[in-house]
Amino acid sequence: MLKQFVVDAFADAPFEGNPAAVVPLARWLDDALMQRIAAENNLSETAFFVESEPGRYGLRWFTPASEVDLCGHATLASAHVVFNFVAQALEQVVFDTRSGPLTVVRADGDHMTMDFPAIVGRVPADADALALRLAAVMGSPVPLEVFTAPDLMAVFEDEADVLALSPRGGLGDLLNDVSMRGLIATALSKDARYDFVSRFFAPNHGIPEDPVTGSAHCKLMPYWAKRLGKTKLVARQVSPRGGTVICELKGERVTLTGRCELFLEGVLNVEAA
């Protein structure tokens, strides 16, 4: 039998943020079984971790459709499980992942801070045509700027444009054509509590819209830090659930701070052999 936790990450209150399933393991399961568990959970990510030494764990993330290289909210959720249910005395945990070692430390109150790589987007050669195609697919005004990285990032003139986005079909084909994982849509925030807002869509990975996407802020933060002239910013992902990410740019790294709410603790009726 395997234990599983469902944790709302980047949540200021229950039923907010991004729910991730977290499964602590004594040893790795077969890849196909981990993928089936993730598909059964049908959350944007299911995280699995295995201890390699005290305070250090291998960590892998699966969407309902595939394994991914980087996931912020499920890393925060995994740290919450480690700190509260596995090794309560730890002040820091290191996760070894496909994206290298990721460190999470306890922060003020019940917050935690993750150290992630900063990713600077590139302006594609066909930026104008890509912006026009994106507007048609998303039923939106033409974005002011578009960038490519592991995700396509579109910067809109107004927060209302981001809130009104409604994919009309064809987003998956567009992302395949430019070899991008998902779409980040962003704009300045009209709420004085936040500096910028965003939404994230990854239909080809079984995620029509992600509630809160920590990894997207690895790309968002370098852009907004440069544009606003500040290295510390507060972001709000304006999905229907919503979530808050406190960001700081530190050279080639980004720290992402948030808190978690435990929703469920249970047992999977799956053999670990």
C-alpha cells in the first residue's frame, strides 16, 4: 500500500492554489505505473519522491499524460509533505530532478521558498505572425509581445485581456508547431497587492488550464523584473482557483515563495512491488 497526500500549493486559503498529489516512495515504481497513478488522479501533476540521503530526495512529476521536466507547485507540495509528515525536523530539503537540484527552505510563518533556474524568453523570428495566430486561437486581442522558452509567453496590454482568454481550439496544434510545452499569458496587475498576473494552458499535457504554475514564474520573473525595475515582485495567477507566488530574481536563479493547504491524506490501493 502507498500513502498519498493531496496538497493545495500556492494557496492563501483552502480550496485555492493548485492541487498536487504527492506519493512518498521507499523505491521507484515502474514508470508506467507512476503514469497510470497520475492519470487516475487526473490532477495537473502527481509527484513521487524517494529519499537518497537525509534531507535529499529524488523527485519526479507526472501530468495525466506525461512526465515533465519541471513543476513548481508539485515541488512546493512535496516539500510540505516532507516537512510535515516525513522529516519534521528539517529546515531545508533538496530535490534531485530532471532540471537539476531544487532546494526548498522553510520561510516566515508557514511559507516555503523554492530556488529555481531563471529562464529568459527569446523573441522568435516570426513573432508578429505568431501573435496574430495566437489571438485567433485564444479569442483575444493581439498580444503586445511574444517570447519562446520551454513555454510560449504572451504579454497583453491589460489584465482584462488575460482574464477573458477562452481557447477556441487549435492551441495544441499551435504549441506543437512551435515545440512549446504550454502557453503563459500575462499582464500588469490592476490590484495593488500584486505586480503582475498570469494564466497557463498546456492542453497537450492533459492540462486545459493550470490553476497555479510555479515553473511559469521562472520565465515571467526575468521579464517583469526588467520591465518594472524591481527584483522582488508579487504575482497572482488568475485562474478560477487563483494563487499567489512571491518572486525574487537572484541573478540566474529565481526564488518562489508560497504556502500550502493539506486537503487529503489517504492510501492508494496499489502494490509497491
